Amino acid sequence: MTETQKDRPWLFRTYAGHSTAKASNALYRTNLSKGQTGLSVAFDLPTQTGYDSDHELARGEVGKVGVPVSHLGDMRTLFDEIPLEQMNTSMTINATAPWLLALYIAVAEEQGADVSKLQGTVQNDIIKEYLSRGTYVCPPKPSLRMITDVAAYTREHLPKWNPMNVCSYHLQEAGATPEEELAFALATATAVLDDLKGKVPAEAFPQMVGRISFFVNAGIRFVTEMCKMRAFVELWDEICQERYGVEDPKFRRFRYGVQVNSLGLTEQQPENNVYRILIEMLAVTLSKNARARAVQLPAWNEALGLPRPWDQQWSLRMQQIFAYETDLLEYGDLFDGNPAVTKKVEALKEGARAELAQIDAMGGAVAAIEYMKSRLVESNAARIGRIEVGETTVVGVNRWTEAAESPLTSGDGAIMVADPEAEADQINRLTAWREARDEAAVQAALAELRTAAASGANVMPASIKAAKAGATTGEWGDVVRAAFGQYRAPTGVSRNPSNRTEGLEEIRAQVDAVSDKLGRRLKFLVGKPGLDGHSNGAEQIAARARDCGMDISYEGIRLTPGEIVDAAKAEEAHVVGLSILSGSHIPLIEDLMGRMRAEGLSHVPVIVGGIIPDADAERLRAMGVARVYTPKDFELNRIMCDIVGIVDPTAVAAE
């Protein structure tokens, strides 16, 4: 077969953005010059949650997990010398998707682009934010309204744009089984389409169904994952036909992008992650009938910290070798008619249909958020339990742990460190932006946005006007919060102990003993300071502590250090545990420890978990932190024993 007869490869993407818009722009242009064929933009947590870079909750979070975009000037810098009319840009943005798309449209118009030719995606999936990622702003119903506002607007003005990317990626990261990932994602898609039906003409609805795309996760069990993708294709076709009456097969096509699993990347022997990433990519590329349209791969060292440009290049080269050096794209589907594959696909579909029926019976995805969240927490607990007891093997973690030191992780510069001056630089430019703009025009545009939000009108036109006038991300977010209210999603962690107490008898006895000495039940307050919404670790620690007999307090994500200290004082906590995965641990813990001292709580031990480099762990211990845990500390029972020992120095902690 000649080269010209090969199938076209998927889009090669690298998920990127950090520090400042200027630094991220340089990274994008470098990646494009290396053969990347699509942009995938990561935004920082203040941008994702509708706060300006100088807001109290943004402290320590600016530029950490993505690029800060506070206004039109930042978006202009981010895409400087990148012709947006020629790009296919994926923006991983959810709660603030209308605002970021508004800024993108404004910059494209400044470039002279034909807006109707813009291609790309806003993720715009808020339901999984309540379940797993945590960057929501408003309650579910107004959030759903804004999702479909974006969809209706793009139908009219950006016909090539994907207005929603149903994201099951974080569901798997939160512990979802393949059946749960299938069902919860498809339930989200139907909730959006049911709402969108009333916002577009009936004759245009099938085309809108065809514009819904998906963003999935591919784990290490690549045969199961490949079968899951085939099940996604077949179930989506079924739903589009039977639920929505879509006749044209091209509008029923399951179009998806993928990032392979980051949950399974290990801090121990991180060089092994290269193999994991490659194997996981097979699941979404081998089966032609279920092949991804876009693939982005994590870097091998993301469990350690920020990847460097070279690390990202290595992941990009993996895709290019697979697409261009192998013969994969010369063949039809390799698995059609395979009885083992067919059997597995049918089993996955059956399990997903049962979950979908349960969710439908509860009134759909929005009504079933608490149910789905509790299922994820339980599934994740079961997954972690299997690793702890060795039922699931993770090489370098619970088997074959002895290894030579990796030369890839040694020496200065082995891990990229965010620019410590980036936050101050961003805030200075934000202040200058506010001072230079036409304040009257900004306030008039924000007033229009308030009116649109209150009246039920589409929020996109007013958002675009506010973007062009010079309004900031925080100002847009404040209008939305005032109009629709804020929301605290269910944690999925019940205060009532579960039945999962096997193997906990010894720890439960220790907790009882120390509680007797304290004169009341050992009180453990679990908190998540800052804007980091990755709550899986905090949930599992809280649930295990509960099952060990501790009196737990866990109110979920997005708390200020002050709120956590107030809660520790009010509840007379014996120990405070904090989880931070966004890299903002130093400023947040420094703030919290100072407040603990000021409130006379220096005697209450504080433990911290997160992706924390060794040097930072030393700094935290110097601040008075009693224990620091990182992803390599996967044995939750050992952590529970540590907690008992910290609260009662006479108790026997785990060796």
C-alpha cells in the first residue's frame, strides 16, 4: 500500500500552559514547530474558577497548573503570532467556558479571522466537575444552562466549533470502573442534549448532536480500555438513534479526544511511565472503528512535578513514531469479528445500560450527582484496596521495588519549577490593565451581562461585549456568582462507617485506646485549602479514617486557610490533614501554620499530602508540619497508624 493510501493520523496534541501567557505562547510555538498539529490549552485554577489572579483564593495558584488568563490582553499574548483561523484549539475549561470562548473570539476578530471558520473545542462539561475535578462555580441547573448557551451560540456563529467535550477522563481518575465511565459520561451528554433541544430549531438539532464530542481516559488494561472505546461508539450510536431520532450516521459518530491515564503514573521508578503511556495509547488507536480523533500524552515525570519542554517533546515523538513509522494506518479495523472482543464489549454495554437506567430513574445526571459521586468514592476505595493488598500489581510500587537510581531524575533541572516571580508579574500586569481601561465601558458591559443572566437570555453576546470592553475573569465570575449563587458539591464521604473494616481491627483498637485517653473520639479534620479540586486523595483519607473509627470532618474543596483554622478551633480537632496537588503547598501551608499559631493551636499537629518535591517537604517540616505524604505513600493503613502515633506519642505507630 502506498503512503498516500494510509489513513490520516489523529491530531497530535500536548496539554500545556504555565506561568504566564507570554511563557505559554513561546511553548506553543515551539511545540507547533516540532510537528504538533493542534493546541491544547491548560488554564490555571483561578482562571478555571472565575477569579482574578489577585483574589485571596488565587494565592499560590497563579500559573501553577496552567496559564493565567485574566483579561483580553492575556488572551492576546497567549496566541500572539498564532493564526487562530488556521488552528484547531482545545481549551480545557468548564465553569468559565463562556468567558474564555468570548475572549478567544475577541482575539480572533482582532487578528482579522473569519469567526465562522474557527475550529476547536471548549470542554464545557460541568457535571464531571461536581463528581471529580472540582472547578465548578454555580449550582448544576444554571451551569447546564450556560453549557447549552455556548452550544446554541456556536451553532449560529461558529459552526465548526465543538461546544462541549463530555469528559470522562477525570471520572476514571476518580476511580470509575469502565461501566461507570461509560454510563456517567453518556448520562452527561443526554442531560445537555435534552436541555439544548429547546434552544435550537428542530431541523438543526441533529447537526448539534453531531457537534458533541468526548474526552476520555485510557488506562493500563488496554484490552479492556479498547473494548470500552468500542462500547462507547456503539452505545452513542444507539442513543442518538433511539433517544433523539438522528438518522444521518455521520451525526451519530462518536468523536473523541483522549489523554491517557495520569492516575497510574508512579513517583517510584518514574521511567517506567514511558512504557505505561505507550501501552495506554494502543487502546485508543489500534481499533480503527473506535480510534481517537486527537491524542495527548502526559509526560513520563508528571507524578514528580511540571514536565519540561523536552519531556513533552518525548511524548510527542511517541505519537509520531507510532503514526508514521508503523503500518497501523494501512489497515482496517483489527478487531471486527473477534469473539473475545465482542463478548467483552457486550458485557461493558450491559453494565453501562444498567447504570444509565438507574440514573434515568433518578431524573437524569443533574439529579443523580450525589449518587454518582458516592459510587466513584466507593469504586476508588476498592481500587486502592486492591493495590494495598497486592491483588493489583503496580511495578515498582508494590512489587519489584528495588531499582537502580534513574539518571533521568538526577541533577539540577531534572524537574521544571514554576517561575516564582510569575504570580507577582501577573498581578502587576492585571493592575495596570484595570488602570488603563475605560471603566465606564466595562461597567456598562457587565450590567448587560447581569441582565442577560437574570432574564434567561444567552450569556454569550454579553460575555463577548464584556471581553472586548476589558472586563476581567474575576468580574465575569462575580456577575455569574451573584446571578446564580455558589455551590458546594457532595463529597461522597458519608460520616457513617462503611462495611469495609476487614484488616482494620488492629488500627480500630488503637483509635479506641487513644480516644479513651483523650476523653473523646479522636477528631480528624481533613481540608483542601486553595482552589485545587483534585479531591480523590482527601476523600480516600477521610473515608479510611472514618472506617478506622475516627470522628472525621471533611467539608470538601476550596477553603481558605482561615476557614480551615476556624473549623479546627470550633471542632477542637486533634489533628489536621491537608491535601494540595496543584503545587501551591508552600504559600498555603505557610499561611495556615501562621494562623494556627495565632489562634493558639500550635499543639494541634498538621499533616500534608500532595505532589511535593523533597526540598519542599523539608521546608514544610521546618514550618512545623508533622508529616508529609506524596503519591508513593499509597498504604493508607500506614498513614492511619501514623495519625494515631502523632496524636498519642505513646501509641505504637507503623514501623
